Amino acid sequence: MTKLKIGFTILVTLLFATSSAAQETTTISAQDFKVLIGNWQGSLIYLDYSSGKPYTMPADAIIKRLGKTNKFIFSSIYPNETNANSVDTLTISIDGKFIGTQLVQSKKRFENGIVEIITEEVGTDGNNNKPATFRTTYTISKTFFKKRKDVQFTGEAHWINRHEYSYQRKSRK
């Protein structure tokens, strides 16, 4: 019986230690993205489906909040391929369960201030427009930001890294 109590105590201690390292929820708010407002410099690595090889290119971002709404404007700037520049709006649903059409699967807030948000949605991808599940992981901090998109084709067990944006906060001069 003593071994059982010791084992139970260790298990409970491990569970509390793990939960104190990160708090996990399944809803988000504009506050989670507010820290991203500003200018960012970094790169984009994406999988070229034609060659099957990753391709890296410089990528910058300017992120603004639309008033006091749950909408953020992401301006993507590609210094070497300006024809690819784009502007997207990230919209957080009122109930905090969606980013656009992506369902929030988890949100972890770590002791060091980093927030990780994972979303998923179903769609089609690849050269043959095959059905797939998309998983987007947002890693947010005051000094760096990553947005990674993974794809799992229907019937497949593994995930493919479709692309990853990796940014550092641009220094103010």
C-alpha cells in the first residue's frame, strides 16, 4: 500500500508541475495578438510541392489592429519578390473559438510569456487539390513571432510542414 501511495503522490506532483509550466485553454482573445502590433523582420520557409524541397525567402510583416475590434491586419512584405506582397485580415470570433474559419484547438500560455495557439480546419491542398486538414500554430511573444502551417492529407498519418513564417521584432531606430 505504501508503494501505491508513493506512486500516486509522484503522479499528482508531475501533473501539477506540468500544469504550472503552461496553462491551456481553447478560447482566445484579441489580447493574445495585441503584442504583435508593429513591424517584424524574418523569413518564410515553404514546401515546393513540385520539387518536394523547402524554399527560404526573406519575409517581413507589419501588423496593425483595426480599431478596438477583434481584427488584425497582416501586411506581408517579401523584399526579393514584391509581386507576392499581400494583406490579410486575421479575425478572432466573438466567442474566441475561431480565427477566421480555423477552430482553436488549444492555447498555452507559458511562464516566460510565450503564447502558443493551435488551430485546425479542413480544406484541399497540393497540386492535385487533395482533401486535407490544416493545422496552424501561432507562437507569440514580445520579441518573436512564428506562424507554422502543417498539412495532413486525408487517409495519411503524418503531417507535412507546408510553410513557416519566423519573425523577430524590427528594432526602432
